[in-house]
Amino acid sequence: MSNNQKKELTPVQQEYQKLQKKRETKRPVLNNCLKAFLVGGIICVIGQAIQYFYIFFFDFTEQTTGNPTAGTMIFLAMLLTGFGVYDRIAQFGGAGSAVPLTGFGNAVISAAIEHRTEGFVLGVGGNMFKLAGSVILFGVFSAFIVAMIKTILTQWGGL
Amino acid sequence: MLAGHRTWVFEQKPVIVSTGTVGGPFEADGMLADDFDLLHGDLWLAQDSYEAAHQVLFEEACQKAMEKGGIQKDHVQFILAGDLINQITPTSFACRTLGSPYLGLFGACSTSMEGLALGAYIVNTKGAKYLLTGASSHNAAVEKQFRYPTEYGGQKPPTAQWTVTGAGAALLSGEGSGPRVTSATIGRVVDMGLTDPFNMGGAMAPAAVDTIEAHFTDRKLDPSYYDLIVTGDLGKIGREVSLDLFKKHGTAVQEEQFQDCGLMIYRKGQPVLSGASGAGCSATVVYGHLLNRMRNGELKRMLVVATGALLSPLSFQQGETIPCIAHAVSIEYGEGDMA
């Protein structure tokens, strides 16, 4: 529908949009990429440190340390979201704080906090995955497709 | 009365007897903190939800306006007000507390001037002795409805604007002394086909320009008549685009006389990107700061053009464009009007 509408723009609308575009502040893409690299990198370094922490101080191996590390990172993201800090980091870091696991945690937790006023069932329960729901759906779906391809290749492709 | 196609000239010149403005913590940190009657340190305002806090904002603004005007709430004939939340519940709930006959308005962020224009019309025709009009918005309640959860870490583009937490109300009357409402131009819905809800200024600028130019044509006035032409919440981008359009159309609006409420309320360094927005933006800046400047004699004639983007979260998800509107009201304060 939106594509149809774009085609149907009147000449006046097109002319205005051209004029408007000139004044529109552009997203500083290169700068944003550098910041995202920095913030994302720092988050991953922290994650790595936590991983080593579990390996050296507890009875975890490199294979089994994934779960407690992820849990700890999400817990930290939850604290930062609750204290109102994570959204500020995100305005600076952009994709750097959105792509790692903490960003996913933030999406779930912020929605849960936001809809607390509508009660636990309809509010928190019903809205918690408002943002993260599509990530889960398409994540699981694409994993399924990849698994299918792999199965076909290994079963009949002789790989 | 009717001048030209869509302008009302008010012969009785209804008086803005008093005003009440209430702001939140972010506004208290801004440029115009001294012009608010009441500032809150906490977004919750001791309520259980942001929506309830939103309601309290408007109640307090009305109470302040009545208190300053020396009027009891029984003497207020009508309240004309609105906000941005679904079914304008904060305003309606606030009017449940106030108890006066009430007309709910929705003009998105242009509600403040929609209310003032209609209010002045009613007072001008002696439809009311005292009337309250106003608008309000609450940053967290509005963000929750239109965007993402408040604490969600989504990066906003530099074109985005910051919703004001605040409410402004004005007490209008046919008698008394104070700044007077002299005319109003009602806006058309203008849609230039923009779809980005993070660039409201760019979408609203053509509506503002359309209404301002209609005002001058209808009233046969030159832009130099006004000391100040102030828009509601065009922000940095919207203001620049409007100036471009005036230049293109040959309308003699000067850069210095053309200001925006969204660029006045916060100071540099506050993370508001392109400026402020929200129904409470024009209401608090006009009813607070700008009317104070008028009373101090700094401004004699001003044209307030509140701009609104008439979208809903549903409409932009369905790929609809953003229709916009702007209503203009002229407020004048000469030597004869001073108490």
C-alpha cells in the first residue's frame, strides 16, 4: 500500500519532499558505525570477562559457560534498563547496544516495565514480547529453514 | 466576524485573564523554568501510572489559572481542552475532577490553539463569561503510545523530537485586563506525503505555512504587523523548511520574527535532538513564557501557530502518510489593555 502511495505523489508533494530532504539532518552513518563498534565491542569484552570468570572460579568449561554468561549479561541489562541507563547508552551506541544479547534483554524488560500499570496478566504478560516477539518468531523460523537446508544437504547431498 | 475564507476577527477581543502552566523535571531543567507556575521533580507526580500523572498535570494547570484569575470553578462555564492519548482520557478524567461543562478536542499538538480559537469565538459571541482552554502532554505516556517503551534502547535519528511533559491552561473572559485574542485562522489538513514519524517537523511545516499565509491574506495584513510569529513544535528542521517555503512563496516573514516554541523550552545540551514537541509544548510556552513577555511589554502583537501531526501508531504502521494541521491565533497587548 505504501509503495502505491509513493507512486501517486502529486508534483507538489514531490517538489516539497525534495525541498524538505535538503533540510533534513542526516543520520551520521560513519560516526554511528564507529560508536556502535566501540559500544558493541565493550559489551562483548565484558561478556568475555564474565565467561572467563565462570571458567576460572566455577566448574564450567568453554562449552557449558554459555548459559550462565548469557544469564548474567541479561541480568546486567535488566538492572541498567530499570535504572534508566540503558536507553541512554543506546542513543549513543545504536546498533552496538541493540545487536548483542543485552539489547534483546532490554527490549523485553523495557516492555515489561512499561506495561506494569496494566496488571501482570494483560499488562506485563501480554506486552512483554511486544518488541522481542518478532525477533523470536523470525529467529526460530530462519533457524528452521537453515536446519532444513543442512538436513537435505547431509542426507541426500552426500556432505 | 468572518474575514476572508477561514479567519475569525473577534470584535470583543476576549481577554486572557490568567494562565496556569505546569511542567515536569526535564522542563524544570530547561530554559523557561522561571515561567512555569508549578514544576514537578518526578515524572510520576506521585501517581500510579503516567496516564494518571498526565491527568494531574492538566488539573493543576486549570486550578492555577483559576486561582490566579480569582475565579471559583463554579464560575467557569466551559472547558475546551485535549491531549494526545487515545480517546483523550487524561483531559476527560481531569474534567471529571473539575466538574465544569466540557468539550473535548483533538488536534494533536495543535489542540492548544484550536481550543483558544474556539474559546475566543464562544466568549466573543457572549456564549460564556469565563471559559478555560488548554492542552497537555506527558513525555512517558505519549512515548508509550506512539513509539517504544520509555526505557527501550532504540536510537533516535537527529530529526526526532522530545515530547514535553507539561500542561497549559488559559482563562478567557469578555471582561478584565490582559492580553487579548484578536483573531484566529483555522487550518486545513495538509499532507505532503511524508511517512517518517521521526520527522514531524518536516511533515508539519507545509501546514504551518499554509495557515500563516491564509491568515495574512484573509486579514489583509503584512507579516511585519506582528512582533513575533511563533509556531508550536516544528523544531529545527520544520522551522528551516518553513522559512524556505516563505522565501519561495514570496511571503515577507523575517527570520528573527519567526520562532518556534519547540526550540525555546529546552536549553542547549539537553538531549532533545530536533527540538520539543507535544500538545503541552505550545500550551506551556505560550501561556507561560510568551504571555509573560507580553505583560512585560516586550511583545505587543504575536501570532501563535500551533502545529499538529494527525497520525496514529496504527496509521503509520499501515503505511499511511502523515496529515498535518495548524491553527493560528493572534494575541495582542497594547497600552490600553494594561491594568
